[in-house]
Amino acid sequence: MPHAGGVSEDEFRAAMARLAAGVVLVSAYDPEEGPRGEPVGMTATAFMSVSLDPPLVMVSVRDGSRMDELLERQPLWAASLLNDGQRQTADRFSMKGRLNDRLLYRELPHTLGEATGAPLVTDALAMVECRTEQRVPAGDHTLVIARVLSTTLPHAKESGPLVYFRGRYRSLA
């Protein structure tokens, strides 16, 4: 069924599937979950640099999602830019209906960010730790704009980015 603008969800989804996007794992620490808190993660492809001065990034989160609820009350979070060997990580954190991210993090090599306490994926292409500065409603999503507090560029093996294109993860090689 077309929206007011005349484009159906299926048509819009098909057109946007032709836009290649980098894949990140957005993470935060939820101090209110469980007796000692819990890490939370979400795979995202709607992540981008916004400004160099000040250094700002943006991620789009679905309204009402666990990450949206957490980032509304927890301003500190991180994003790990996944490499093309980290498809399994992207898949696991994009599963709907999973009960507990703590179990996923047990199997995922990571460290906790010094600035945010958020999990940072080992061997990611880069990691950025952030503090939310603005939340902008946008349809059924919220754009979370954040100041970058720190960056980490691991000295990992040479690998390319994990890319999402036409509904599948791909590599540039």
C-alpha cells in the first residue's frame, strides 16, 4: 500500500537496498539491567559521520527498540565498525527476539571502553566512543547524534569493511 507520497514500503525498501552501507555494532552498558548491569548491542547500517568540528556521528534506531529505550536514558555508547570477517557478529546482534545480549558478549572478543564502559569489538576496523547530544524524531526511527569522545584504531590484520548491499552482507574484495 502506498504512503501519502505514493511510494509503498516494498518499493522504498527495494530502492534503498541498492545503497551500500557499512555495518557497525552499536553498544552501550545498561546499569539498570540485572543485578550488576548488562551490555546491550545492536547491528546498524544507518551510521555516519556528521561533523568534524566538533566530531559528531549519528545512528538511526527504531522507535521503541531496546537500544532506543536505552539510549534515551543512557547518553554514553559506542560503535565498532565491523570488518568483513565479522558477519557472524552482525547476524547475532540483528536477531529479533533475542533474550539476553550478555550471552552474545560472552562469545565475542571485546573490551570495555574507558570513556563509556560500552563493549568495543576486538579487531573491528575502528571503534568510537560517544556521548549523545541530540535526539531527532524521524518517522518510525530516532536519529541519535553524538559527540565522539575517543577513537581506537586497532593494529589488526588488513581487512576490509563489512558492507550491507541488496539484503546481504558483502566484502569489497
